[in-house]
Amino acid sequence: MKSFFCYITLLLSLTVFSQNEQLAQNYFDRGEFEKAIAVYEDVIKAQPYNYQAFQKAIACYQQLKQYDKAETVLLDRLQKVRQDNLYVEIGYNYQLQKNQSKADKYYQTALDKIKENPNNVYGIAYAFEQKVLVEKAIQAYEIGKSLNPAFNFDYQLALLQGQLGNMEGMTDKLLDYAFANQANLPMVQNQLMRFLNEDAQESFNAYLKKALLIRTQKNQDIFWNQFLSWYFVQQKDYGKAFIQEKAIFKRNPDNFFNIINLAKLAIDENETVTAKEILNFILANTQDLELQMEAHYQLVGMEIEKATSKEYPAITEKLDLLLKKYGISPYSIQLQILKAHFTAFYLKQFEPAKQMLATALELPLNKYQKAEIKSELADVLMLNEKFNQAIIYYGQIEDDLKNDEAGHQASFKMAKASYYKGDFQWAQQQFKVLKASSSQLIANDALELFLLISDNTVEDSTQVALKKFAKADFLMYQNKTTEALVQFQQILEQHKGQSIEDETLLKVGELFEKQNDFQKALTMYQQLLDHHKESIYTDEALFYAAEIYRKQLQDNEKAKALYEKVIFNHQDSIHFVEARANFRKLRGDTNL
């Protein structure tokens, strides 16, 4: 019992000191250094070896210009614990007083301590880094490395070179470090990504590419081909990345993982030509049935997206032949779902599609495969205006995969089904929850629909315009482009100036794009930008217009100006990253 009470007392004491430290930190963050130091001094009395509290206390003295007090405390601690990094702290205290000669004396003492014992390099170099004494930190690491060749400080030295603005030196050291310590490759690539993602100058991208090409040519290790492939992926140059992956495959023909991923990236970025080249390469070089099915699935999927109704019979025949070749089994689920989707959404044959999916559900499947089939089945039911049945299947997925991305997607689709059928109150409650989703795409879409319902319910309690909009939106889901366009245009005529107008302009623009009428699409987006400057759809109108100018009209200057507006005025936009990447390409930053 006595031990128990001792334990409780110790636990309470630690809790109190932790709370005190937090209180002191809050004072420190607010610049109330006198209050902070009072608390830190109490913490240090109770916990003499709490180095973090000690460092904060010194920082408080220095902020209050109590340099003598800081020095006394530092010297006292140095005498008691002999921490050699404290020489850096004392030197820095003199530097703050503009006494550089004394500061340098203590810095030199710290460096000499490394010569006495090379293991001191870690604490001393880190202390220099904390004080942003970059050249001293480099000197410390170099001394340690010279005394013990087993030490490898290439990573630390690389980052320090970067702080000095020596980007080429940083790049070379990071690459050398990565090759010598290949397990740490992700860490190195993350550092390089920081510079690739920031407003890097063309020279950095160019030098990184050059450095990788030189190493690929000089050293036949596939490590460099893999690194160069990674670089081209960051630049979204999937064709050049594929060249590297083919070189890797020649020497390691058993691994298709990176090539499959590269194909998916190319598909996501609508790089259709490159994606087809990669997928056909996979089909020509593997006997693995699952890989073959995956490649066929992606190829037919791309074909369906671009197909006209005249090509539908040929696609039907192709899908039937593939399912005959690979059979109806859990391994061919993706092909079965694709066949059902094509049958329902393109051929408009709902019953055969539902039967295919019902048959697939009878196979021995895991919960994720079942969820995928149920999701497609619910999509088909919704397409066929069987909203309540669709909601039941979405609900089953939501229950089975509560904390999974698939479960969240099902929740969103369930809410959207209610929105399509005009049950706005229930849909709005669900969108309110989903706008806090961990998935940015779901959260963004949920927020837009939540605001759509809110804005158009406040202005019009009978929800006349909202009902018309939901009907037109559903026609878009059904791929009835012409009917949807007519419906949206009627809304623009009958509800001009109302809150529904900006959403409608965006939808009409999207539909004109679908019909390849890009000038009319641009007119719609410009009307949104001119008349609804505070709209939540401004970033989308800017981005969509920029994409038309870049991809369809080849007017790079106009595209660049629109991307720039997204970058500077809409940093929270879901299109921000892509807008920035495209802007840099047009500006010539990437030197591909």
C-alpha cells in the first residue's frame, strides 16, 4: 500500500511539472519572458537535469538582456555536468552582446573538445545548428569525420550546405549519402522534394537532373535508374520515367511493381499515350495472369472513356473475350465490375448489369471486394433512379467499413443519392458531417453541396431553383449531356441573379467542355469570375479556364496568368498543387 501511494505521489508530481512547463511555454510564446522564467526556475529546481527547461530559461534571460545571469547559470551547469555543448551556449551568449572575440574563443574551445573526443561531435555540432551557426556546425562535423572515418555526416553536411545557399553542394552530398545509405533513400527524396515543391529556381531542377544523369552513366547500379525515374515522376514526365523503368526491368525482370504504378500515374494525369505504351509493355513481358488482367482492365477502361457509340459493340466483344479467357472468379473481379459498369452506364442495360454484379457477390470474396461490387451495384441502381435501393447498399458498405476510405466514399454517395431525389434536409445533415472528412476530395465536394443546399434554402424556402439544379445535376450523372445543358440554361434564364447562378455557370461551362465547345465554356467561367467574385467556385473557374488555354487553345500566356491567380489567391484550393506545377512548366522552371 505504501508503494502504491508513493507511485501516485510521483505520478502527480510529474503531472504538475508537465503542466508548469506547458504554462511556461505559453508565456514564452506570447513574449512574456519574466513570467516564463519564474516558472522555468521552479521546474529546474525540482528537475535539475531537465535540459529542455534549462535551455528555455537561458533563452528567457537572453530575451530580457540579462546576459550576466545567463552566463552565471551556464558556467554553473558546465562545472556540475561537464556538457561540452555548453561552450557553444556560452559563446552564443557573448555573441548576443556583440562580443565576437569572446564568442569565438568559446566556439573554438567547443571545437577543441571534439579533437579530445570525436564522440563529442554530435552534441556540439547540433548546438551550433540550433544557433544557426552554419559554418561552425560544418567545421564541427568535418573535424569529427576526419578523426573517425567511420562517421558519416553527409546528410547533415548536405542540409547545412543548402542553408548556405550552395544548392549544388547540397545536392551532391545528398545523392552520395543516399547511395551509401540506401535504406534512407526516402528521407533524402523528401528533402529534395522540399526544394522541388517550393519556388525553386530552374537551376536547382536542372542541376539535380544533371547530377542524376551523370551518376546513371558512370555507375551501372540500378539505384540511379530508380532515382532518375523518381525524379521524372516528380516532374510528371512519365515517358522519361518509363525509359528508366525499362532499363531497370532488363536487369531485374521479376519486378513489375514500379511499372504498374507508373501506368496508374500516367492514367490519372490523362497521359493516355504513355499509359498505353506502359500497359502494352507489361502484357508483352509477363505471364502473370493478375498483372495481365490489371493491364487489360486499364487499357479497356481508357478505351471506354474515349469511345463513341459506334465502338460499343467492339468493346462489348473485347470484355466478353477477356472474361472468357480469365474466367469468372475472385481474381477477375475488376474486369467483371468494368463489364457491368459499361453495360449500365454506356449501353443503358440496367438489368443485365445488376445480374452480373449479383452473380459476382456470390463468389468467395473479402470485405473490400464485396464493398467494391456493392458500390458499383448501388451506382447502377442510382443511375436507374432506384434511389432507396442504392442507399441500402451504400449503407451496408458504410457499416462494414466505418473507418475506411471506402466507407467514407459510400457515406458521400448515400448523401448524394438523397440530394438527387430531393431529400435535401437529410442530405444536408450528412454533408455537414462529411465536410470534416479526412479525404480532401470528399470534404471539398461535401462542403460545396452543403453550401449549395444552405444558400438556396435560405433565399428560397420552397427550394424551386435547388430542385431544378439537383435534377440537372442528376442528368449529368446519367451522362445525358444535352438534356442537362438545357436544364441548367433554363435555371440561368429563370433564376438570374440568385445564389444558384454561380454553381450553374460552372456546370454549364463543364458541359460545354464535354461537348468540346471550349469558347462557350470560357465564356461561362468568365461570367462566374466577373459577377461572383466571392464565390467558392472562383478557384475552379480559374483552374478550368487555365486548363482550356493550356491544353486546347495552346495559349500559354493566358493559362499562366490564370494559374497564377489560383496560386496567389487560393492557396487552400484543391487545385493549388496542380496549378503551381503547371504554372512552373509554362514558366520554364522544370527544364525537362
